[in-house]
Amino acid sequence: MSTTTMERDPQLKGQLKNVIMATLASTIGFWGWTMIGPLAKSYYKEAFHLTPGQLSALIAMPAIVGAVARIPVGALTDKFGGRIMFTCLLVLTSIMVLITALIGQTGNYPLLLVSAFFLGIGGSIFAVGIPFSASWYEPHRKGLATGIVGMGMIGTAVAAFCNPRMVKAFGYFETHLIIAAIALVYAVIVWFFLKDSPKTRGKKAEPIMPKIKHAMKDIATWELCFIYGVIFGAFVAFSNYIPTYMSNVYNFDPVQAGTFAALFATCAVVARPFGGVAADKLGPRPVTLIMFAAVVVLSLLIAQQFASPAVYYALFIIMAVFIGFGTGTVFGWVGRAAKPEDTGTVGGLVSAAGGLGGYFPPLVMGAVYGSNGHYFWAQVALAITAGVALLISLVIKNGSKPKAR
């Protein structure tokens, strides 16, 4: 690789500052997205007298909007830029956190489901962060940029760790008020201090629907959507459902369960950039195959519900590392398998599939637990799904290693 290839673009001065700011915005968005999960067992179950199935539906609901909205949000980011979109999404997240706080005190479950649905707006912020950060870095460093902003997923760990403690210290409504204020204040900071990349200013966005239709004609798009739906769906589902899971299995109190969920999410987030690096160095296929094989084995082991919490700790943490690794690997694969003109669109579709994949596992776990008081068959279902994803990974076109230019 020539020295010219590795030169920094002088137009992109301030890139790290802007990408770090984008990462913080994503963190707050993910925090808002996962407001409900950490409080599901400790607050909502008791306050609303929910069955396991109703509780699971509530936990899963934000995943729908957080997933599907990523497609139009990504297109709007191309049109209006990250500064405007980050600001709008943070303001909307702040509003929905407050609305959830008000409805959460009424005892009206259907209305709470509607609120949880729109709370998912915070999860769509991922579709702003990826193109925004990539536009700030040179071609040979875009993986670094998306890896940094992808760590905004740590917001799920922040929610799991902080929300139960904040409710205990300040109260339910006050906790939501504080988080809404944080989102609103940061929206103001973003508006005044975040800058869009010079590479995107004045650039006319192409119509989104033709590009989506074109990308969807490629079978690799659907294959990547499925495998990312499985692996990122597992991350979203476990990050949200682990507090309920551990409370049911080991009678954890809200703080203990939230701490463990935060540890799980943190391990997965930290592992994500390493998955992307491994995909660059070893190729995405072998890394993905190893990851899915590990998920199959770990799911079957977790299904045994060992009497020792320590064994569960170890298995879940190892699972988190492989899941985080996988989320980075699949996005490393998108750049290889997709046609260059379709990479951004395919990435948006794959991202949406990942978020949508987080909707179903909590429903399955709640239904299984509600029927027999055990999560065995839910974990078996994950193992089977991961096995199917492993087989699909064998046939996706590997693509060539992207060249720096």
C-alpha cells in the first residue's frame, strides 16, 4: 500500500471530535430505546399486573420502530445530514421518554404498548451514526469510524445499569425526567457544535426507493439480513430481557439483574470492533462460522439452567463476546458482498433487519416461560436459528477485500 493511500484528508479536520459526539448521541438514543427492559420485572409487572406474555410483548415493542425506522432515517440522513437528524431524534427520544413516564403511572397497558412502540425511535439513531461517521473518514479508515460509532450500543448497558438504581434513588417519574433532560440538553449541544462532513455538504441524495429495489434484487442482501437479524437480534433481546430472565431463574433483585444485563451489553459492545478487524484480516466467512457455531453450543448449555449462578455468568459473558464479535463481522461482510453502488442501502436494510430481529426472542422467551416456568425450549430455538444462520453463511458470496484508495 502506497504512502499516498494512507494520507489523511485535510478537509476532514475534526473528524475524531465529530465521531465521538455522534457516538455519545447514539449512546443516549440507545439508552432511551431500552428504557423499559431494565424496569420490566421490577416496576411494570407489579404496577400493571402483567403476565409473562404481556411483559415480553412490552419489552419487545420498542424494537419494531427502532428497526423499521432505520431505513427512512438513513435516507433522511443522506438528504438533511447527521447534525439535523441527530438533533431531531434526540428531541423525539426526550419527548417519548416523558410520555412513557406519564403513561407508566396510569396502569393503562394498551396505551403503554403504544408508548413503547414509539419509544423505539431512539433505536433508529444507529442509521444516522453509521453514514455520518463513515463520511468523516478516508476510505481506508471507514471501518474504524463505524466501529467507534457502533459502540454507541453501550447505551443499552447504561440503561440496564442506571435505570434500576435511579428509580430506587429518585423514583420512577423522576428517573424518566432526568433521562429526558439529558437527551434534550445533548440535542442542543449537537445542534450548535456537531458538524457534517465536508464530503457530504451540498451533495444531492439519490432517490431512495430505486436504490432499495435494486439492492433487494441481490440474494446476498437477504442472506446478510437474516444472519444479522439473528445475531444483532440476540444482542437486543438479551440486553433487554436479561433482567427479567435472571430475576425468574435466580430471583435477582432489580439492581443485581440490571448490573448483569449491563455487563452483558458492555462485553458485546467492546467485542464489536474486534469482530470487524477479524473480518478484515481473516475474511468474514470463517469468523462468522466460528461465531454461529459458538452461539449454538452456548445456547444449548444455557438451556440447562445450571444451579450455580457462576456458571450462568460465565456462559452469558462468553455468549456476549461472540455476539458482539458477530455484529462487527457481518457489517464487515456487507462491504464485500454488496455491489459498491448498493453498499449504503444494503447496510441500512441489514441494520433494520438486525433491530427487527430483537423483537421476536423476548416474545418467545415469555411464552415459553409462561407455559412451563422454564427457558429450555427458548434457548433451543435460538440454537436452531443460529444453526440455520451458520448454514446460510456458508453460501453467501464472500466478496473481495476492499482496497484503500
